Amino acid sequence: MPQPDKSAIDKTALLRESWLANLPDEVIREAAACGSLRRYEDGELVHARGDAPDGFYTIASGSVRFSRATVDGHTTTLSVMERPNWFGEISMFDGLPRTHDGHAAGPTVLLFHARTDFQRLLMRHPAIYERFTRMLALRLRATFDLVEEAAVAPLALRLARRLLELAQLQPSLMSGAIFPQGREVPLTQEELGHLLGKSRQSIAKQLRLWETEGLVQTKYGRVFIEQPAALAAIAYPDRHDARSARKAARVVSLASAGNEAGNRKQ
């Protein structure tokens, strides 16, 4: 069972950098007052798939690993979240059971808002509704992308996207939030294989190739992203091509302007 946490965690500061960022101070103070801190040991269950939606969580310290058991008995890790991320809002809005298992990954402290308190905050402050609407829309877009890429995308693209999402450098199904300081993916090559429906050997081969190119570094069951921009160019080639086209257009435009100026001088 989770234990109440007595550590000196500033709930107001946590919410200010998390899902209430840039909202008025009175909203943040009200949310902090009705939230309680809970401490979890490494591996302790936060909630299981199918559990009733009792509340909403914000990660104050440590991290939470989300997983789901496959039909062949494997446990597939879908995401690992750290401070100041949050989770549980889907069940808060639709009232349906939890969709995944969540376990503490290392000693972890969570700020918990009971469902009644969370719903009261939504009713009193419509701006929170607007924020979550945008987050859920981002998740829906990510779902469409995931369905499409699972059918046609090569392994390199799919693996690059999952690494960027797991490192919180791109939106994912689990989180619409992005934290640019992220660089580390705490999953083994076998876990990445289960996540993508590929063998560990296939994942290892691709990671070794990227490692020789300086894009990533692998050790101790983790992947460190060394060059996020280069990996993003592999993960999202359409975006990269569009940026390259815009850059080329700017160069041509500047060159044309220079030629016109030269002709006028002549």
C-alpha cells in the first residue's frame, strides 16, 4: 500500500511546472491544497489495468513505468514517465477502468487528486478543461500515426519514434507533454522489441548502426539519445524534408534579392 509522504515537496511548485503551468496562482494554490502526496517503493503497483478510476496523479519524484501483458504472456512496457509528468486523466473523463498497469520505477512520490477533487477543479476552472482537451487531441493524433506506421513504416522509423517518445522529446499515446531535457530511455533491447513486435536481434542491429553514427549510446539496459535532431529526421522524414525545402527556398530568395541588387548597381 502507498504510504503518505512527509518529505518537503512543494506541491505548488510541482503543479506550476506540470499540468497547471501558466494558469493563475489561485488555481494552482487551490489544486495544491486538495492534493495529497503518496510514496511508493520500487516495483510497487500504483494501479492495475481494470482498476476503478479513483483519482489523478502527478509525478513529484522518481518515475512510473506503464505496461500491459500480451497474449503470449510477455509484459510490454509502453512508457516510463518522470517528474513533472502526470497520468490518469483518461479515466477521469470517461469514468471507465484503467487501461494499463502502472508501477513505481525506483522510489517514487506522487501527488494524488481524488476523482471528486479533480472534477471540482474542472468545474470551477474551465481553463483546465481547455488544457486537457488539447492534450487528448494530441494523443488522438499520435494514435492515428501509430496505426499508420504499424502497417507500412520501416523498423528504423518506428524505433526512432518510440525512442523520442519514451525520452519525452515527442508527444506519445501516454503523454501529450514534451520535456526537451529528456535524453534517456530506461528500457532493454528486449523490451523495445516487445513494444514494436520485433526480435531483440533486430532492435540490437539497428541500435548498433546508430551507435556507430553517434546518434545513440546503449549500456546497462538503457538507450541514451546523443543526437535528438538527427534521430528526429529519421523518425519524421516529412517534417525534415519540409524544413529543408523551406531553407532552400529562403536561400534562393536571398540569392535572387542579391542578384537584383547587383543588377541595379550595374
